[in-house]
Amino acid sequence: MAPTSETLTAERILEATEEVLRRHGPAKATVVDVARALGVSHGSVYRHFRTKAALREAVTKRWLDRSSEALAGIAAADRDPEDRLRDWARGLFEAKRRKAGDDPELFATYSVLVGENGTVVGDHLDDLTGQLTRIVRDGMAAGVFAAGDPATAAGAFFQATACFHDPCHAARWRRPGIDEEFEAVVELLVRGLRGSRRPV
Amino acid sequence: MAPTSETLTAERILEATEEVLRRHGPAKATVVDVARALGVSHGSVYRHFRTKAALREAVTKRWLDRSSEALAGIAAADRDPEDRLRDWARGLFEAKRRKAGDDPELFATYSVLVGENGTVVGDHLDDLTGQLTRIVRDGMAAGVFAAGDPATAAGAFFQATACFHDPCHAARWRRPGIDEEFEAVVELLVRGLRGSRRPV
């Protein structure tokens, strides 16, 4: 139990919520469990998050943001767009694989929460494809990638790498050969972005 | 109940098994249910399929083969490899979407069976990527696609289109815009196969 003398911040509540979810699972975790873990009344928790649903949504957003924040730096860097694209895709795969592998119970918990929180997940996916669009747009402007609609191309790139970031494929992320498969897919997509008209 | 005078063939047993699975679900369906539906003894069924597991495996294989047989014709046709590739990918997406949409209960049933029958599924995936490899190899030989290892390129193409054939993405196959997304992914991949060195 954490000392009650610390100021009760939203961040502290979210940390405790994650721990409670890990311990009890998403079906059983309650706001009372969270308050107990913090040594406060459940009313104190409700002053920060008005409903249990709002608390679950916030903790899901925090979990998803952890992946996208690191990637935002890669997307915004002043570097060769093709290198950024490869690093970004690799960064996303590594982050998801680490989450799935290091703490499978928490990953399973968040997979349930993600299914409940459509808006939060939609925002997260918009954020990620927005980052990708920025890289692709820079590449098109630099002439590294063929001209086209950056958002469409970025969306296609994101979908085409789903095997390496969508949790429904997580069981295969530790399989031998998966890194070579990842490289082959990214290579094919990068070549596609460079573009080529059909040889005449 | 089917008339018992008909010869009891493996195919008739598999048809009845599919119907029993649809009605009872994969958890409850038994060999006795199948025998009853055919109006025969369960011993007669066991003469064709030695165990319940063998019967479930055979019915899963039959279900998966239904998709791949139609595609085999596209892969082997004497036509432009790029057109064949597009038609093949579209054919696979359409077949999976039809299966998922027309009979969601049977699709869910087979999703369970597919999880049980690793070897059958592995053979099915080998069959599909083998078909793709044939198209890619033809395209490389014709100079339509850039030189490379056809099997690696075909495997990457298959993984990069998982959003449109892996059952874990089935919930999104009726979403508005999905056909445009499919086209954008295939376009990007086809360009990647045509290949291009980085512009200097």
C-alpha cells in the first residue's frame, strides 16, 4: 500500500489501476480495489475519474500512448525519410513484441480493454497513421518516394504491416524467422513507395 | 435423415459432419451425432475416419481446400503475371469474406477447428504461398517483376495482405472503404514487386 501522504494525482491512480488490472484481471478489477491499493477512499478516485469506464479508458489510452510517444520522435526527426520509415516500422514491431512478451498477462488485459474502448483505439490508430503520413509526405517531397496521396500510401503501409503490430498476430512474434519476414515485408513496401511505372 | 440406401462415402460423412458442427458447435458435436444424421451406426463412420480427431481434421481440410482450389486455377493460368497476382489476391479476399459473411456460425466453428489442426493449416498456407510463388516466379521470368527470390517475395506479399485474409481481421471485412484499402495495399505491393532501385 502506497503512503497516503503523497498527493493523489491522476498518474498515481493510473499506475495503481494498471497494477490492479494485472492482479485481478479486467473482469474483476473494481474502483474499490484501486482505492484500497492507494490507501484512499473510492470517492478520492472518483474525483479524478468520474466513472469506472472513464478510468478504464484513461488507463487504456496511457498504455497505447506509451508506444506512440517513442515513435513520434522517429517520425519528426530531420533524417532521410526512408531510414525513418524503416526505423518507425521496426520501432512499432519491437514495442508491441516487448509488451506482448515481457508481461503477457498485462498484454491480455489490455487486449480486452482495447476491445471496450473504440474511440481511444481509433485515436491511437489515427495518431500512428498520422506519424506515418508525415514520413511518407516528407519522402514524396524529397523525391525519395513516388508522388501520390501520402495518407493513402501511409494507410496501406500500416495495414500491410499488421502481422507485426496487430495484437491478433502476437502469438507468432517470437517464432523463428519472424525478423526476416518483417524485413522482407518492409523491403517490398519501401520499394513500392519508391514507386515504378510498369516497364514498357 | 438421409436415406441409408445411398453408399456411405467419405464425402457424405464430411457433409454431414459440417452440418452437425454448424448445429451443435465444435465443443458439443460428436461422432454419434454425425452417424445419427446419416442414419448409420457410429461404427460405419469410424470405418472411414478412425478417430473423432481424424474426422475433424478431414472436415477442416475440406473447408480450407474449397478456397485454395479456385485460386489454383488463377495461379496456373497462362496470363499476365501482374493481372494474375491482382486476381488471386482479390479472389482470396472475396472467398474469405464470403465465408465469414454468409455463414458466420460456420466460420466461427471453423476458426476453432483451424486452431486445433496445426498441420492441416500449415499445409493450406504452404499451398497458398506455393501458388503465389508460381505467379511471382513467372513475373520475374517475364521481367515484369524485379529479380529476387520468388518464395521470399511471395511470402512477404501474403503476409502484407493478412488484413484481407486472416480470420482475425474478419470483423472489418464489411466496413465501408475496405475495398479501397485492399486496392491501395495491393497497388503498393505490386509496385514493390516491379521493383526499383533507390533514385540516385
